[in-house]
Amino acid sequence: MASKEQEGKRPLLAHPTAPFYVLLSGMGVLIFMGLLMVLSASGVRSYANSGSSFVILFRQLIWFSAGLCLGYVAFKMPTKGWRKLSPILLISSAAMLALVFVDGIGLEINGNRNWIHLGPITIQPSEFSKIALIIWGAFILAKVERGEFLRNQGTGALITGFGFIAILILAGKDIGTVMVLTLILLGMLFISGERIPKLLLIGGICLAAIIALALLRPTLLLRLTAFLDPFSAAHYRGLGWQPAHSRMALATGGIFGVGLGGSRQKWGNLGPEAHTDFIFAVIGEEIGLLGTTIVLAAFFMIAWAGIKTAIATRDAFSRYAVAGVTIWIIAQASINIGSVTGVFPVVGLPLPLVSYGGSALISSMVGLAFILGVARREPEAKRYFDARPKILEWRKQ
């Protein structure tokens, strides 16, 4: 245990509380940027539908409030509680995904049937399946590390669980979420020490399945060809429209952007997804390279904090769960930003903490709040946090 004098001489990022504060700061930047840009990107559509430019923002604020409440529960819940919940979360996730196919409850939006309608609330179960699978996967891998399961048994269980959930999601035509789940599965298995040849085999099978699905669905195949040349005469007026105009938005923004509210591409050129899947393009157009750099830096902060927390924790379950959440957030952000910038085909994934959408925002906040809880409970960090009230009381005297 370091003395107070030694602790004071530590570099800022080497302090035991650094992962907690860096993660909290990164989350704060992204959520603030998200609320600001949701207002800017959705104002046109919101006014056209309701006569007010603030309706969509107010909905996002409601979801944000719900995310704060559930995130606080996730932050305070001890590791033992998460372990007990892991099978319940997996079963609940599968049940919610099954409801998507029930007439009168399931909804189809933009060709994907991955929403359920519960009274005044519309939920996307696939967003919550990510955190459910991560918690359950961490539970299984922790058992493998303790010797309660053989490695092959643990890997087989994870493939079965992830595969079953992925099939339900694929049945709703949500290929983007399946890509993220595949990366989470491979990442968690890699961290657990699974052999590289087996990981390459699993990844190859998943990639082959995704390619086969693309070949069987003409729309997915057209998206791929449109991605290769969105400005061509064959694609520009069709599936190349949004990728082409997202690049135009980024190019127009320059270094400092055209100013908040000044985006031209959000006026229909990015479709109804200007405040959801393509919000990064609006950031690039209105705030320029400065804005996109801030967003990328915030995600880098989350990645750094997640990695540091996973390395520092001695609890196997917490290590795998923290790693899984970090992989999820960074993988999804990378795919979204890659789609907007033309690196990947458009697959319809929101930008975590930034894009409009209640299910995505709440699930992301809960996942990152879990990491905050682990970082807060680490012995050195806990000692520092527990000492703070005494320090404050001494200063008042």
C-alpha cells in the first residue's frame, strides 16, 4: 500500500481513481455531445411532425433520466448480485427477442423486425441482449478460470448462448448487432486465453454466415455494392444516397464546421437517420474536425479506462464483464463511425451514448455504470474514496 506522500507523487493517470474519473469524463462528454446534436439533427423532423423542434430532444432526455436511474443501480450492485442475475438476464433477453415475432407486439421498422411495442414505449430488445450476454459470458468464463468448467465446456457454452441469441436477432434482419455480438464473443474468449486457431475458426464461421446472409438478401448485397461506389449513377439515387451525403457532410465541415444548426445534409439528405445512425456526419459538418476529434477522444478515454479497470481487478467475473462491455462500446462506435466515413457498409448501428434512441442509450449507460462500479470498488480506489468524507470534514474544521 502506497503512503500518502508516494500517492501524491504518482502521475495523474497512474492514480488508483484515474480509471473511474476518466471513464466518467468520457461518458459525460459523449452524453452532452449527444443531447446537443440530437437537438440540432432532429429539429427539422421534429418540427415537421409535431410543430415543435424539441419533441425528440425531450424524449431523449426522458431516456437519459431512465438511464441515470438504472445506471445508478448497476453502479451500486455488488459483483455477487450480478453473478446471481446472469442466467436471469440471458433468459429474459431471449424472451424479449421472441416477443418481436408476436403479432401486435413486434414492430418492423426500416425492414428490420427487432422492436417491441409495450403501451406508449417502444423497445429494441437486441440492445439489451448485449449486456445480458456479456454478464452471462463473464459468469461462465469465471467458472472456467476457477476450474469449475473445462475450457472446451466454457467455450461451447458461450458459442451456444451467443449463437442462440444471434439467430433470434438475425431472424429480425438486424445484421449489425450480430456483428457486434461476434466481436464481443471473440474478444472475451481471447482474453480468457482461448487458442488463436480456434478463435480464427469461430470468426471464419461467423463471417461465412454473414456473407451467406448477404448473398441471400438482395438488399444487403446492394448495400455492399453501394458502399464501394455510392456516387455512381447506379447507386447515388438509391442505397448510395446516405453514404454519399454523409461524406459530403464531413467534407463540408472542415476544421471548425459550419456552426451549430447549420448542417445542410440533415435536411432530408441523411434520411430519417440524421439524429440516429448518421449523427456523426452531422457533428462533422456542424462542428468540423474539432467535434469529431472530441468524440473520438472520448471513446479513447472509455477504452483506456475499461482496459485499466479490467487489468487492475482481481475478480475474474469482473475482469471478463468489464472487458466485454469495453469491446462492445468500442466495436459498435468503430462500426458506426466506419459506416459514416465510408470504411464499412451501412449496417444501421447507433453511435453509443450519442445517437438518439432509448434502448441504446440506457443499455450503454448501464454497461458503463457497471465498469464504474468495478473501478470504484477496487481496493486502492476504494480506500481513497472512503477517506474523502474524513478529508472534507477535516478541512471544514
